[in-house]
Amino acid sequence: MTTLGLIVGNRGFFPDKLAKEGRNEMLKVLMEEKIKVVALPLKDTKYGAVETYDDAKKCGELFKRNASKIDGILVTLPNFGDEKAVANAIRLSGLDVPVLVHAYPDKPKKMDAKDRRDSFCGKLSVCNNLKQYNIPFTLPLLHTVDPNSDDFREDLQMFAATCRVISGLKNLRLGAIGARTNPFNTVRYSEKLLESHGISVETIDLSEVYGMADKLSDNDRTVQGKVRSITGYVPCENVPKEALVKMAKLGVVIDRWVRENELKGTAIQCWTSLQEYFGIVPCTLMSMMSENLLPSACEVDILGLLSMYILQLASGTPSAILDWNNNYGDDEDKAVMFHCSNIPKSFFESFKMDYQAIIAGSVGKDNTYGTCAGRIAPGPFTFLRVTTDELEGEIRAYCGEGDFTDDKLDTFGGYGVANIPGLQALLGYACYAGFEHHVAASRSQVARAVADAMETYFNWDVFCHPTF
């Protein structure tokens, strides 16, 4: 659950009652939206609002004492508010968290001296001061908005998602299992650029993984437990028992390595070493991890994994890694999105374990069991791709929203037909900007929060499709 520090702005020669009423109303809305609050008690300042430097010190100290709990700060202006007091309270708190600036709307029939808010104007002053203090902030879609409205409640949920992304990326640790498959220059990335943003990558060679797996007996308790987990997760008819045991051994090794290194996700060298020298594909294991909110990306695509994890943080739901794979007939706004696949269970209409039809031609069918094959269920989704641009020394990304459709398609692997208005322009941008063919997807609509987190608080170069 997200916890916000609440700052209620007030300015003395505006009606004090508005600050009192606004505070009570905002607390009620936050409670209804299941957001926890840290706020000044009524006894500490006039109506628990922030107006003077002394108020700002009290608020800053309160937030500092609760720093480990606070994910973000909500500034609400029931009247004009004191811009310096708001900015000082945030600065004195020492918090480095997202800030949402909200202003109450005036009503045309309540524009007399005792009811007029002027929050419309005060918000501009607060934001001006935050810029001077070098404090980044987020805005609701509307300049002034009623806290009880659906618009503001959506703003709150988007801001909560932004806070989860920012919090979740701090000191993030990801795991790379195996080396980049030689033909795939497209998944090159800069560990140093990621490290400069607090994101670390731990590595392990496949030879170590094979060695640890080989030491496990077929009847090992953890191996048999993993076999039961696999068969309970996905229908495995016609899959050889030997392949299931190999998958289980690989799963036990990966699970231990993830726990020991406190990793939040993995990217795996999924072909062709695993097929030629171990005899399976790891897709089902990766699907299971992603479904359990430990995302796993194909082809040692660490930046695809990072994209998956960001979407997961924002939505609280599993993410998938997909290829922008095929056109869909002559429809310029539709594309086939595909992987072999390691797509999480919750994405599918129905699915089963199968063999990897593409690689089977070169390594043999019996060495390629383990894919999760099925169609992605219709519904909305968010897409995201993060990349490192070493030549410019920056991290870039694009994101947007679309829908998986029920358009007819007969193919193999894990697949879906996606409808994205303006798709051709998006693909053109991805090509010209040098983005990869992999893209992360979430069965949610969180592009606004994702873009806000990356652009506003990490200062990454973000292209939104369309612009929010």
C-alpha cells in the first residue's frame, strides 16, 4: 500500500476555513483510495496546514521521522497557499520522493471574499518555487480538480504507480544468466549507465548453472517439488518426463541463485546452448517466475527485463517480454506480438506446454520442450521499452497503450494481435531511434505513470505514444 506525506497549503489572508475543510476532504478521499497518510496533526499548526516557516519545520521533521514509510508527497491547495512554506517543508524533510501538486477549483457562485480560493493562481506560485528549489513534481491532468471527482482519483492512482516505480528502482538488482547469444547485438546494453542510476546487474555463466544442476539427483526433494509446481502451472500432456525433470533441476538452481543474490528478476541465455547441452528450453520456468512477480526476459535482454519490472511496479501485475513480430494483413494499426514463449499464465486465454518449433529444426524436437503456447486474451495493455544510449551517455525509453484483439490468427508459440492507433509512426520512431525488437507488455493501463516516473524523476528521455 502506498503512503503519502500530505502538505495542506494555507495563506493567512485567504479564508482559513477552506484549509480546514480541504484537509478533511482530502484525508477522506485518500482513505477511500486505500492510500496511507502521514500528515501534521491539527494541534501542531493551524488546522494541520503549512503556512509559516515554523510550520514548514514541523512538517519537515514529521516527514523525516517517517522517511522509511513515505513513498511520495501530496501538496493540496484549498486556497492560494504559501508557496515558500510548501517548498521549505519538502526541502527540510530531506525526502527524495515524487511530489504531486493539487489545487482546488473555485465555483462561479462562490467568488466572494469568504469563499474564493484562488488556488488556480497559487498552484502556479508553488510550482515556480519548487522549480527554484530544484524539486521535481507531478501534475494532475487538470490544473484545478475536485478531490472527489473520478478525474482526481485516477490522478491519485497514477501518482501512486509513479511512486511505486521510483521506490522499486532504488538499489535494484537484476540477474544475467549466461552470455548474450552471439548473433544478438540488439540486446547489448551499458551496465555502467544502469549502475549510475542505482541499478546493478549480477552475472552467472551457464557452465556454473549446468554444473549445479548436474549435482542434483532426479529424486531430490526440491527437484520433485519443482516438477509438481511445473505440472500444476501448465498442462504438460505429451511432454517427456525426462524433460520435466531437467526443467525442475534448472528451476531449482535459478531459484537458489535469485534468493542468494536478492535479485528482482532475471534475463536468460535461452538459446541454443540450453537446448544443445542441457536438452530443454527454459520458457515455462521463466513464465512461472514472471507470473510470481520475478520477471524473466529472453536472450539475456537486461533492458527488456528492466522494462518488464517497471511495468510490474506500476501495475502490481505480471509483465511479459514480446517481439514486435509481424504485420496483421493490411491494417496499419495492428501487429502480431509473439514469443516462443515465456509469457506469464495470466496473459493467456488458454495455454499448454509444447516444444519450440523454430529451434527444433536445428537441435531436434526432444531438446526443445518447455514453451508456453497459446493466445493472449483480448484486453487493454501498456507497452514499454527502455534502452541505454552509450554514444550519448543517456537512458531512453518509449511507452504507450493499446489493446489485444480477438482477430483471427492461426500460428504457434505465444501470440496476440495488438491494435495501437498510430502504430506506423511508433514503429518508425523505434527504428530511427535504434530501439530493440523486444518490448515489454502489461495487462494494465499505466503508461502515464511509467512516463512520469522515468522522465520527471529519473530524467530519462521518454517518448510517449500518444503524448499525455
